[in-house]
Amino acid sequence: MVPRRRVLDLLQNISKVSCRCPSHSSEAGGGAKDNAFEMASSTIRYGPGVTRELGADLTNLGSKNICLLIDKNLVDKPSVRTAFDSLTKYKITYEVFQDVRVEPTDQSLQRAIDYARKRNFDAYVAIGGGSVIDTAKAANLYAVHPEAEFLDFVNSPIGKSKEATNPLKPLIAVPTTAGTGSEATAACVFDYKPLHVKTGISNKALRPMLGLIDPLHTLSLPERVMAYAGFDVFCHALESFTAVPYNERGQQSSILTTFPASIFTSNVADVGPEESCSFQVFFWTSARCILERASRLAEVLQKYMYDLKIEDGLTALGFSKDDIPALVKGTLPQERILKMAPREQTEEDLSMLFEHSMKVY
């Protein structure tokens, strides 16, 4: 339940920014703040057993040559077999790509891109977690831009952040877990090995046409995957409260202090210790920023980490203080994430945050 105070604050903010479009606002042409935001999402269909409808959806699309990307570890899961049975029932022709890496890299994405470019697929299906869905997004994007180089669409400053100029093929995402939300987003995240940094591709064209959300897929997940993934969901939810509001972007913002009483969820996402590490880094940098004004929040987070047996800080994940310079160096190029923080982060700030994150509870 969203607190009443937050609802009132939201209504007040809406009132403050109403009628500020360029045609009506007295501030037209001036100021650095955004006055509008856009919400866009894939079509989402939710329900136990909804995976059975995959074949019918592809038939309705008129697709004849499908690229099916899947995590090879999931092929024999009963819920995933439901997807194959649906494709068979509707006589869907498809080719399977299983060379998907958990936590994609530029190299693993390139393998999927090369595979897709050699074939004339007219639709894509991704069955798996965020890694599989993101890999399908990249394969689809680059296959319809055969002359594009890998860095053309990658976010700046690492890549060129080019927009898609050719229409992408339909992509249906069937997440086998719940949490990362890749089935509804226009982003593909990966590790760029040459610079040892995590970056991504943000492009409206990447958004799947349809997401089939079937909770039956989560029943066979290992306990540790559930724990790491649940904390991943927690981190994503917290980010929405610590990020700079849309109408404050472009200038330094005050730190937000309104939080719901509890945003913990046990929903699951397709992550492992690597993903947990990366989100722990970013999560605790956010938490440390608001510690003085939200010490209670930090206590709750520490308890959740302890109860879920999340590793006690970066030290427990194999990092030491000697790694801090490399961690800072890998964080700085991630402008898309850093600019959402309530205040600008210097190298000194990041070093301090990593140092305090070596041990958590």
C-alpha cells in the first residue's frame, strides 16, 4: 500500500507541473528541467499456464521462421516443455539458439547476432530470464541492421547511441522467472569486456511486442536463485524512490526521504552471484547516500540481507580494498545510471562508498 503522504505529494507535484508544454508554458524555451515523461510498455499477459498460448500468438502473427532463444539449463523443465508443446501443436517452424550466457557480454551477444544475421528470421521468442531476453533483443536489433558495428547502438560514452532506423521483427518474451522486467523494457544490459564495465543498449525499438508471464515457471527454481533474485527486485524497487524525479533532471536534486513501509518481495529473477554483486554495489551506493536521513531504511535492508543469507558485503564476494580503484574505474562510464543519483558522484565519493560496502552487517 502506498503511504497517503506519498499520494498527496504526487498529486501536488502533478499540479505544479501541469500545463507546462512548450505551447502553453511561460517557461517555454527556458530552464534545464524536463516537464514531461512518457510511459511505454510491452503488452503483458499474465496467468498460470499462459505459456500454452505461445503457438497461437505466433500463428496470429503469421510468422514462418522463428528464432527461439533459450537457456540450455531450462530445456527439460516441465514449464518450458509447455512452450515447445505449444509450438508443436500449432506447427510452428523454429530454430533453437542455446548459446546464451548468464550475464551477457559483448562477445556472447555477438555470437547471437552472427547467428541471427545468417538467417532470415521473421520473429523471435525468448524463453528464460533477463539474460536470454536481452540477448534476443540484441540479435533482433543487429539482424535488421546488417551493416551496423557492435558499438553503434551501445550507450554513450562507450558506444555511439545510434537510433534504430529499420523496423525490428516481433519479439515475444516468456520469462521463466519474475523480477528483472526485461520483457517490458527497451534495454539490453551486458558486460563490455574490453573496458571491464557493465553497460547496455537503450532503444525504444528493443521492447518486446508481448510478454507471457507464467508464474508456474518459478516453481522449480533453486533456493539461492530465489534469494538473489528477490533481492534484485528489491534493489530495482528502491531505485525508483532514490532516483532523481523526472521534473528535477538536468539540475542537482535534493535527496528523497519518502519511502513505503515495506517494498520487500520474494518474486524471482534470473540472476546469480554475479548479478547480486553488481546490484549490491549500486544498491549500497544509493543506501549510503541517504543514510543520514533514512537510517531506519538501512537497518531494514541489512536485516533482509541477513535473513536471505546475501553475502556480507563485497569482501564476502571476493573483493578487497585493493579492488576499489578498478571498481571506481568500471563505474564511471555508466553515465545512464550515475546521472539518476540524487547528487553527482566524484571518484572520491565512489571510493568511499565502495570502502563502506566491504562489510554490510
